[in-house]
Amino acid sequence: MKLLEFKWDSIRQCFYTDRHEHAENKLYRFKFISAYLEYELRCYRWVHVSEEAALRLELPPPDEDDDTRTEVLPGNQELYHSYEVLDAIGRARKMREYHVDVFIGSLLEVFVDPECRRFGGNLSVRKPDNIRPLLIFGQDEAVFYQYAASSKGWRGSKGQHVLRQKGTGEAIMISAFVSDATGGHPDITPEVIERANSMRQGSNYQSNDAIMTVRDNSDTSKHLFTMEQFEAAIMDSPLLKMFRHGANHEGYWNGNKMKMQFEDAVDLVKALFPGHDFLFLFDQSSGHTKKKEDGLDVSVMNESHVQKTPIELRPSKLTEDCIGPFRKDEDGIASDKLVAGDIQVFTWPISVDGMDDDSGPFYIAAEGRRRQRFDVAVEPYQKEDLVPKNSYELKRDLADQCIDFTSILGGDGLAGLKKLAEDNDIPTMTTETHKKTKEKTSSELVADLQSARVQMERRKYKKKELTKMAIDKGIAITYEEHKLKHVGWLGKPKGMRQILWETGWLDLLADTE
């Protein structure tokens, strides 16, 4: 191992950047910050100070190491917005608008309007009057373990130390929505519960499939909030969701549970802060990246139309960014490809009605497209054998001929039934047909469940679990082994090559394999 430049060392936790510094993420970072700063103009994050008061508070910025800094304002003009208001007698008064982060200590309370103090700042004078105030909530989750402890601890003079549990113990999962305008979890009163329930009464969740998966039944109605769920030791608030984490308890966090919590959170904040708009921010995690069942996902596409378990994707309206530079065919002639504004479909029609004779996958010759429109299959494998009849079959045949066989039951058994059948010219052999069937693999079961729009968690399932889910949904867990002579393209997904060719992203003139 040392020759391979490995070394024996302790394994430490490291920071995983997850492509944070890649070019596309850096570019998006500027877009996000620009949009966020625009949103801030609608938030309670501003302080209004007269220019006279601001000049009195301005002092040269202290050194970074100076701990004697007092409550002052910076004089940098880039940190405030100047504007004028009219006083009681109509004279113009110069004002400055600062971001709340500029203020320190009790100055914030002095210059923030009393009705806005619970949100931590005033609304901006630059917010249009016809737009409602905005509250921004961020979401994150964490797991807290019962016996989590530091790798270090106190050791006595003789080496004694506290005995630790071998495992981490039970775990509590928390998924919370937090806003800098409201601080921690806001106070929930019976009046808030009543307002929220008036909106939820008789309504259903929009994420129907996700809710049915979480509840494991067909109920998609919004249940009414109760004070008990906010007061319990394991709080069940939409803004602070707590549950026992693990396979033997309430399961694991996933996209379905996130959808349910989010819809509940929207109802609650509407009741808490009427007259406001809300913006919810989510970080990048597996529970937040769940795609629509028919969403455009390259991971479920094959290269061509030959796909064992086809998944139908929704049509998409193309923009300029969707159109590639390669607009010519192999012969160099400009082709009639899709352009911006067209609707691209990702599945071939199920019928040839209205289609040209040469329609079909571009990578199949014109004559082949017509021949290969439909699936052509060989007969499934099967074999017939002559096998002896069992006692049940012999009794059935004897009874059909009204022959009494009761005297044999206590004697020779199967041999006696066979002789009695032979004496009465009843065949004692039967034909048994053997069909070659195979159990579906785990990946095949997952593909079939996804094709049937069964909501699944993003984790590795055991085959026993997948088999039970398939049986519950009426999905076959075996199949007769046979081969298709060829797979027809009608009604099949187009595949990545066709999709790229239609939008001009496949260079057929390049000398590549």
C-alpha cells in the first residue's frame, strides 16, 4: 500500500463542495443574488433615518481588532439610499434608508416604526404601493441522535473515562421553516388555528400522489390543525416538523413528506400573516429534488426507441436555448427541424394516421421505418411432457365415469386408483405444459412500479418490498421468457438520439462513431 502512496491515517470528516465552484453554479449565483436583492425591497429589512441624525451617528470605521466600537453608522454612500419627504409644513426633509444589517444594538429599535418592530425592520420606501409585503422563509432539516457526542472527553489521572454507548441511540428528525423577520417558531393561538382551518376545511392537497404515499391510503384531504400538535413534546407543526427517524419508527425524510409539510406550512403562514406574500427557499438535497412523474429527466431515457419499460414524458415548448447549431442532415441539406416556439413530444404516435410514409426514427432507413413500425415477437418458449396423474386427478376421472373407488382409499392408495382406472380404460397419464417463466429483477420491478406512477422513496428497496408493492398494485412479478424479433417504434419513447437530432444538437456530419 505504501508503494501505491497510501498511508495509514485516521479518517476525518471533510467538506464536500458539491460543484459549488463550477462555472454554471457561479453564473447562477449572480442571477440568484440579483433576484434576492430585488425581493428584499419588499421585505421588512430597512431603517429610515433623517440626514441630520445620520451625520451625527457617522464616525470613521474602527479597526477590525478594536472591541470598543459604539453604535454608529458608516458614512459610505453605497450603503444607503437617499430620498426626501415633506414635513408637517411642506418643507423637504432629506432622509436616508439603510439596510437593517448596518445597524447595531438598540439603534434598530429607535428608528424602526412600532408596528414593524416584530418583523425587525421597516418596509422600503422603494416598494411600490400596489405590491404586498414579502416574508422569506428558508427550509432545512437535521437529525439529532440520542447518544451523539464529541470524539474527545475528559480522562482522569488514572486513565478512567465515561463509558459511552456503542450506538447512536434513537434519532429525532427536524425539518423547519425559519424567517429572519419572525425569528424562531411564531406563537400559535386559537385564533390562528381557526383562520388556518377555515382555509383547509373541505380542501385537498395538490400533491395527491405524494399524500397517498405518505398516508398509505387514498385520503388526500387536508386535516384540520389542533393546538395539541403544536404543544406536544414531539412537535408536529408545519414550520417545525419533528418525528422519530429510522426504519423501525416513522421512516426517513423524502420528497413526498416535504411536499406535505410545504402545503401545510403555506396554510399556516397565510393565517399567521394575512396581507403578505411569501417566498420559500430550499437548499440542494435529495428530499427537495424530486421530479414530476412525467418530468423531462434524461436518466429515464434510452439512446433509441428500444426501451424495456417505456416512461411517458410530457411535451415541452422549446425556447431559443433549446435549439442547437446543427441544422443539416448527412447530405448537407437543411432539414425541417424544430424551432423555438414549437412543441416537442418525446413519444412516437400510436397510430400512423396523418403520418408521412418516411416518418420515424432518423437513424433507421426510410424503408426500414415502414417495416419496423410494429413489434414482431416469436412464440413464448413452452414444452409439453407426459406425466402420471396424481390421486386427485384419478379420483376426478373415476367419479366422472360413475366408478366407485371408496373401497380402495383405505388399501393400495395411488397404485389401487391407477389399476382401477386402467381396468376401466381411463388414461393414467396427462399432458403437462411447461412455460419458461422468470422472476423480475429488482430493477425491472422498480421500472414497472415507476411506469405505473407508484410514488417511491429515494432509497434502495429490498426485493421482498418491491415484490409486495407490485402485487398490491396488480403488477406481474414474473414474465414468460421470449424474444422480440424487433421492437417497433410506434407508441415508443423517441430516445435521446432522436430528441437531440430534432432540436439540432446532433452533428451527423462529424466523423465520429
